[in-house]
Amino acid sequence: MLPVGSNYKSTGCSEVSSNCVIWQGPNIPCLSLCKGDTVSEVVAKLGEQLCDVLTDCCIDIATLNLSCLSLGSTPANSTALIQALVTKICSLQSQISAISVPPAANLTCSVAACLQAAAGGATLGVVSYAQLLGTRLCTLETTVTTLQSSVVSNSNSITTINNTLSSLSTNYAPKNSTYVCLSSGSAPLTTIVSTIEQKLCDLQSVVGTPALLSASIVPYCDISNEPALSTTGTMASAYSDRWKTTVSTVADSVNNLWITICDLRNEIESLKACCTKTCADIDLGFLLDMTSSTNLRVRLTGTSVIPSGFVQCPTPGSTITLSVASPVSNIPFTETYNFPNIANLIGGTNYYDLNLSSTQLDLSGSYQVAIAYCFTDNQGLVCQNTLTYNVTSNISCPTLSLSSALSGTTYTLSYSFNNVYSSSSTKKYRIKLYTNADALLSQSTTNIANTYGGTISGTLQGLTVGTYKVEISIIDVASGVDVVSKVCPKQTTVVGSGSCPPISNLNSFIIN
């Protein structure tokens, strides 16, 4: 605007200077306009901003390299250039959208042959294969580190060995050694080796070459399954603990030769005495001893004789029969056990222990032992006899005392017995109550015997009138479990005898 020159013009408008007009609008920070600026300042700032915009938006297309866009022709102006760029971007977006990428979990790849065992097959998912490769790389790195340490250590050791070897003398004195049996004193090793070789040659000239010895191993006649001459069975069965059925060494052959010679010698001895030996020449006496409640030890007397040539019969063999008198009949209770080779007891020092832990007999008192033996000379002579002995157990049973008394409506049976194992730390007592028909009613076990005094007592309650049996068993706990080592005879008692029975079924009546 022009400054006011006059207050009128031919146009009929009043002329006012732009410097005199004030901007009353709001502040515009982006244009740096403030309320109170003159219109001249506002128009000037707007003009400057417009020029700046026109300068910035004008792109010189001629200076741009657009060859990679394959537009065909250069855009005529900025709008055409922008449109061309937008078109290219949209085309690329369409191509990208058309690409189908499966999820990583579904991607598989072929596994190298050296990793197929660890992968479990020839193909593997990409993620799993990457994890496998990472693990293997870590393992290889650790291995390489270890190998590097080993190489350094081995290199140092090799250096030390080389230094040691280089310092050793090249002149060595002959090593001497002492003879053991081929000569005496000491000599250089070369001399000893020479002596050994000579002795081997001398030995070979006497016993034969290895080939000759090997050829002599094969038996001229195989008698393994031939009958033994001095005993029953074949050579292989009669001497099964020593006979070599398969002969593969000279030692095996010599072993069988000695057995055969001894068998022949025994048979010759029996032939020499065959015409004079009879069953009367067999003279046996037995010694019997109960070493414990479950063991019977059998010995032969020192004067017992079994003539040479006699062997124990395989059938019927020899037996030991135990007999205990029956309390109800004249027929005793018996148990029979096999008696192994009695000839092994000749001389009086050896013995045979008969294990009676499973016996059903009452061996707490006296019982009878019958030993039946059978011997043959394998020439048709068979000798049989039975010897009978009485045995008394050296372990007694306690003396049991019983008494009953009325207690309320039932009876109580009191018992007491002497503690025969009062010093034992491995024995207990078991008290069993039976009916008169031997049906078990109850049982109880005491503590260790040495925890009591000289007498052990107790009660059995809840009994009615009748006849009962009480039995005491000895229990051995040395093995950690309860083992019945002795069963004492049952003792019969009558409960309720001589006393009034308890009142029962009493009814009350009212008398008017």
C-alpha cells in the first residue's frame, strides 16, 4: 500500500498506508506472525514463505537418473514423475503379495549324511536343523579346544622325551640275571637265553616234538563209557569228579592213565582177596550224638572195617530211620533218610550230620535210630544188615504247670514253667492253646529268654468249661527270623473241673 498522500482520490476511496493497519488475528508460529504486526509485515512474511515453497517444490527432472524404473520416456513434470513412482510402487506391491512363503515350521531340508544319525532321518525341519547344527558346532568347538590343549601337552612331552633320549649314552653294559633252575649264579641275558634254548632242545629230544606229543594225546582206546573194574558205573561216571571225557592235552591223558591204573590196582586187590572175603568181614559200629536240637551226628567206631572190594549198593542203598513211640498205638512214628557213602566214615575221624530241622517227630525225649546198610563186591555178593540204637535228647523241655480259675463268666488258665534257656540271647518260647481235638485256639511268643528270671508265667483268658491242651515250642532267633528248634509234648488240662459253672440264662419273676 502507498502511504497516505491525500485524503481523497478520483476513485472516491480513502487511501490508508499499510504501515498503519494492524494485524488483529491470532499468532501464527509457523509464519512467525504475531498479533499486532503491521499489514506490511504480514504480507512480506507471506510472500517470503510462498517463494520458498515455489523454490522447494520445483524438481529439475533432467538431473534425475530414472533408467532403473524402465519408464520408457522421461516425465514432463513433477506430477507425472510422482505418478510414475506411485505406479511402480503399486506394481511391486502386487508382486510381493503374490509371493507365497510357507511358515518356517513347514520348511524342510536334506540333512548331511554325517548328521543323519543325530537327526533321526535324511530330512529335518529348518528350525530343528539349525538347532542341530548349532549344537554340533558348539560340540566341535569344545572338542577342538580340548584337542588344542592335548596337542600342546603332547608336544611338550615329545620335546621332553627327545631331550631325554638325546642325553642317553649310546654304550650299554650287558644286562645280567640270576639263574633259577637251569644253572647257578648269574650271567648275561644272552647267555641265559642260549642256555634256555639248549635245555628246550634236550627236553624235546626226551619227550618228543610238539607234533609227536599232540599225536599221542588221542586215546588208543576210548574207555570213557566202558565199565569201571573196581566200582560200579562207567569210567566217566564212576570217576566223574576227575575223569576227562574230552582229552585235549598231555595232562588230560596222564590224568586218565593214572585213574585207569588205580582202578586196575583196586580190582586186582579185590581179586586177590575174593575167595576169602564174606559178609561177616564187614564189621560196622556207629556212634550217634545229638549236637543240637536239629542235628544228629553219625560216626563210625575206630574198629569198623569194610573190606577192600566192597562198595555201597546203589540199590537199595543205605538209610537212617528215626522212630518215636506213639502215645495212642503200638505203631511208632517213623521218618527215613538216605545215608550217603558210609565208607567215607572209615577211620573214626569223619562224620555225617543229619539235618532234622524239618522233622515232624518229637525228638525232645528218647527215640530209636535204625541204620540199614548194603554193600556188594560187584561179583554177586550182596551184604545187608540193620543196626539199631537208642538216642536220648540232651536238651530237655520246660516243666509246665497249669491251673484255672473262674473270672466273671469265663475261666482264666494260668501257666508257668522253668526257664531252661535263662542265659540265652537267641531263644524264645511260644505257648499254643489247643482244643482236646488238637484244633489251635491261640498262641503267643515270649521275649528273649535271658530277659526273664528262672520262671516264666502268663494267662490264657476267655475259656469255657472243657478239656484243653497246652504246647511249648522253643524258638531260635539267631538267624534274624523265628525258627522252631524244638517242640515239647502237649500237656492236657481240664478247665472248670470241681467248681460251679457261671450262671447264665437267669430270668426274673414277680411273685404277688
